[in-house]
Amino acid sequence: SRPSLSLTEIEGKLTLLCDAKTDGSFLVHHFLSFYLKANCKVCFVALFQSFSHYNIVGQKLGVNLTVARERGQLVFLEGLKSSVDVFFQTQEEPHPLQFLREANAGNLKPLFEFVREALKPVDSGEARWTYPVLLVDDLSVLLSLGMGAVAVLDFIHYCRATVCWELKGNMVILVHDSGDVEDEENDILLNGVSHQSHLILRAEGLATGFCRDVHGQLRILWRRPSQPTAQRDQSLTYQYKIQDKSVSFFAKGMSPAVL
């Protein structure tokens, strides 16, 4: 049976998106579009691309990030722009990326405080949003900026305790797999986040190389702790083709172009 992504099934869960020798960012775009259409409150920590990039792709997928941000549904941290602001800030309050100004990269507490403040419930008579969601693209960037894997895992742990357990929301994290390159810190991060994840989506290139009609394959590991041991983990593999406004998934060898 094919795992579904219904709102009730994925509530309070951590999803890990990882890629090896391919670009898995299309998964982030589709999760963002999915949650905005589901009327969720979204905090998006974007460390890899600009707001305009995500907005252009989002419009192709049927969502407008500018409108979502203006009405308070989307809280967006633009890492590329904020990283410059950190060095010229004059306010006393710590910046979410405050560690960039420190001689020895410390902790990510200011970034966690930003996430918690962005997703905290608003005291009002009616609930405007279905539930909170944290998206991070791309967690591996924090390693390249000097943070240690343990510090990044601590950040994920506190976010998970707040977003998934306390607020009953979801987290979607993109991490790059170092692949054949020896990168101990990245391996620690990937293994640590994988251990905590309920759903792991791994985007990979084809072993046979480039193909015009099949862009890669997606390995899915679906963990259900509440199910009996024999049914607890489900593993599926699909191949995919990225189109202008969608992604087509199909079983191995079942591409429409092949058939």
C-alpha cells in the first residue's frame, strides 16, 4: 500500500529530506505548497535560496508566498540576506544567525528562539491555522558556516520538542548526503536526524546516469511506531520526473516515455 500524506497521519512528526548527487529541493517546494494550501502556520528557515526564488516556484505550484507572509501565515527567514544584516545590526536583541559574528561558533539558541516565537499560538477567539510547521532548507548549510554537528542536532532536538510535541506540529528538514566524500560532521548530522525522523525521503540520481524522461528516484522510509512490529516500517522506491508545475512519480521502469 502507498503511504498517504494526510494531515492526521503526519501530525506531530519530523520528515527528513536528503539527497545524494541530485537536487532534492523540489521536495521542499512541494511540502511548502502542501502546507500553505492546508492552511498551516509555516516558519520557513531558508538558508539556501532567496525569497524571490521560492516565491517564483510557489506560484507555479499554486501558492503566493508574498500574500501568505502578509497575512501572517508564513514567517520567512531569508538566510542569504540576513547573513549580511548580522554584521551591521545595531539592535541589542540577538539575531537568529548571531553565531556568524562569534569568533568560535557557539550555539543556535537565537535561531531556536526565532522559530518558537514565529510558531507560538496567538491568543484569539478562533484558531486561524490548522497547526504549525517548521521547514528548513538546507540544514547542511549550518555546517558549512562553522557550526558543529552536535550543536545543529541540539537545535533540531529543541525544535522537535517545541514544534512536534508541545504544539503538535510538523517539521520538514533538508540535509545533503556527503555521499562518497568523507565528511564526519555531515554523517553525524544525517544519522542523528534520520534516527529522529518518522518519514525519510531520499532523492537520488539514476545509477545509469542522465535520462531526459526520468530525473531520479525517491526512496521512502515510512516509520509508524504505533503499528505492530511487522508493519512498523514501510520502504518504497519511486522514480520521478520534474515538470514545470508538478512532479510525476512512477514505479521503476514504468515511465510513460518507456511504455
